[in-house]
Amino acid sequence: MFDSLSERLGGILDRLTRRGALTEADVDAALREVHRALLGADVALEVVQAFTEQVKASAVGVELIKSVTPGQLVVKLVHDQLIQTLGASGEPIDLNALPPVPIMMVGLQGSGKTTTTAKIAKRLTEQGRRKVLMASLDVRRPAAMEQLAILGQQVNVETLPIVAGQHPAQIAQRALQAARLGGFDAVLLDTAGRTTLDEAMMNEAAEVKRTANPHEVLLVADALTGQDAVNLARAFDERVGLTGIVLTRVDGDGRGGAALSMRAVTGKPIKLLGTGERMDALEEFYPQRIADRILGMGDIVTLVEKAAATIDAEKAMRVAEKMRKGQFDLGDLREQLVQMGRMGGMAGLMGMLPGIAKMKNQLAAANLDERVLKRQIAMIDSMTPQERRRPDVLKASRKKRIAAGSGVKVEDINRMLKMHRTMADAMKQMGSGKRGPLAGLAGMLGLGSGMPSPEQMAEMAKKMPGGMPGSMPGGVPGGLPPTMPGMPGLPPKFPGLPGLGGSKPPSLPGGKKK
């Protein structure tokens, strides 16, 4: 969502940091470009003006440190102001109240309100260990109540039984009564929306609020709304009184202005981001991380958290032990490909890596196709168990059979096998502690020579304050560093990825010199 804003701001600030000394005129010119970039990203005019004025006010009278250039200082000031505009810190959904805690969902029709209600219920149930009840108050949209009931079955969350003829306030009252009797911790009230703001919808929402007295009132807003996001947020805040905002379709091609505008105008925090259609595609909003992503600094923390949430701890330990012994086979490669898909695919992972925003054209030239993961998994699925364990037995006739079974060419099979050999050799080298490009990694981690054993990884987890994140008892070694399939040798071979059909751009590290 923030790609266009990131690209424009990145270009402006890069030009500043390349210069040794800056005059006041240089800073003014840069801030004018920042002003235009924010307007181009659909940020509200009043927010843009306040943003640039704050940055300029912060820049006046700031003493320079010898190790920091004036350009770097301006980048820091813009970064700090972005964090301030997005909210100083992330705020989760507040459940600190007498149960059952009512949470009211409001927003326009089509913004993803019902789906987001189910996503939040799933999140509270699985991560917060809360007993949640969902209730649909939408008596206007056809099958709205049935939709929430089906979503409830998908995420294993109870929904209020449908009773025909009741109006929204009565349903809210019945939901709270059922929650008290059933010992529920939270009640999610999915209110009706309209295609546009109108008085009838606002009156209905206000009546539900008076009846239910919700602890949280969350506005579900489409990130593609654009300039009208300000009017939407302001109208709901004035009539219903918001406590937070949930942005949906953040994975779309919106310009990112809604996030900056709504937080700045209402003063209410953005609490969650909807990042996809899946029921688990919901992330907490961290202003610092979003500001880092906008300015091309990456979001490594979220990347590691995704790994921690999706990596199977036992499989990770098993694969780590096989890597240590140099026994990385095609079955292990398949597990890593599936893991990568769960974490958002190549595009999702690369978007969180620092500096990737500046390589947009090279990435396009590298022909990154998300379907390549599925094709490589199909190739491995077309092999026999023996062929997966011993890729050396794959001769011409076998490769033809596998290619026909997976719908690819023999050349694709060869590319995938070459990728596997590259990875297996790298694992073996790390495990044996021999000299080579990866030989010093274990030494830098303070583990002696070679790849750590599962026992050593468990010992590392104990020594780390608070332990390893999530379900990664051995730490990242079975999930992240060398196991980024489709990306062996990254860097220096990035982005000429094997099996992707793209040639290696000569402008990137590792390209052929002309």
C-alpha cells in the first residue's frame, strides 16, 4: 500500500543524504517535494501542512553531530514526524473491563466489516485465549447474518442464533445477555453499513451504542478510500465516538494516505491492519515499523514475528539437525517452500527487507512470479519418496516423467535441482565448519565452528532475555536464515533467482561485468 509514497519520499531523501552540506533553501525545496509526495499519496491537505510545518520547526536550531550529515538529519526528522503522525506507539484492542466486554464494529458497506469481525474474533480466541461471541446486527443486507455464522464456523467462534424480526438494538441486548449467561469474555457486535454516509445509519449506530455501552468502538475503513477517509472518520467519531481504527486491504495498491490522515484528524489510534483475505491475515499496527517501511528501512521485526507464528517448532529442529549433518533432501526443500508461502511469499517477505524499495525496477526485471513456489512444490510432489531422498537417481527418463506430471519443462526440473544442490552444499559447509562464504557465521554467533546442534540452539534460547519469540525454541536456525528457498546465495546472487525464468540484471551485485 505504501509503495508509491515510499518510492517518492525515498528519492527525495536520497538526494539530500548524498550531499555533504545543506542550506536552508535545500531543506525548503526538499520539504516542498515531501509536501507534494504526501498530497500525491492522498493524505489530507490539513495533515500535510501540519506535517511539513512540524518537520521544519524541528529542523530549526538543531545542533549537528559530527558523525551525522545534514541530509541524514532531515531523514531522521521526517522519520520521527511520520511516527508522530501515525501515533507514538501501537495500541492493541483494550479488553480491560468487566466481561463480557462489548466491541462495536462500524463502517461503510463493502469495507470488510463482517470479515474483519471474524478475524478479530479468531485473533482474540487463539492469541488472547478469550471466549468470544459474535453477533450480526445487520438486518438490511441480504444474508449478512448468515455470512457471519459461516465465518464463525470457519474460525471456530460461536455466533448469536438468528431471530427474525428484531431490530439492531434488541439483537445487541440479546447478545450481551447470552454472553453473560454463557461466560463469554468479549462480544463482537457487527453493525450494518451503507454505501455512503447517511443519517439513518448514524442514528442506528448511536442507538446500538446507547444500548450496548461498548468498551471499544472500532471503525473498519478501506485503505483504498483516499481523500474521503478524513470525512468518514470524522463523521463516525462525532456521532458514535470511536476508540480505534482498523484498516483493511492494506495489501492493495492504495496510496497510503488514509492511514496518515485518519489517525491525525481523529486522534484515534489505528489498532489493526487487514493484510489479505485469509482469516489470519490481520496484523497489529506499529507506527515505528510502518514509518520504517515507508522510508525503505524494512520491517525485520514483523518478518521474524511472522516466522515465529508460522514455523512448526518440531519440524524446524528436525530440519536444523539434518542441515547440520548435510542431509538436506528435496522433502526438506518442499517444507521450506510451503513455509515461505505461509509467511507471505517472496513479495511479502522482500517488502520487509531493508533497501528493497529502492530496487523496484530490478525486481521487476528479475520476473519474480509468486506461482514459482507452487510449481516447485508440484515438481517435488510428482517425485517418488526415493527420488526426494536421493535426487542423484534422477536421470533423463525420470525427469521427463516428473515434468509431465507437474506440467513444467525438463529445464525447470534441472533449475530446481541446481537450486537444491546449492542450498545443500551451503548447509553442509556450515555444518562441517569448513572454510567458505558461510563458514564464519557460527563463529560470529559465538557457537564455535559449524552449525549449532539442536541442544546448542536450546541453550541459546535459555540465554536470550525472554527466550526466543513465539514457538521457536531453537531460534531462527530451522526457519529463516539459510532456508529462504528460491533465493539461494542471497546476496550476492539476488535477484537472479533460480527457476524464475528471469536473467540476472547486470546492475546488481553478482551480475556479469561487461
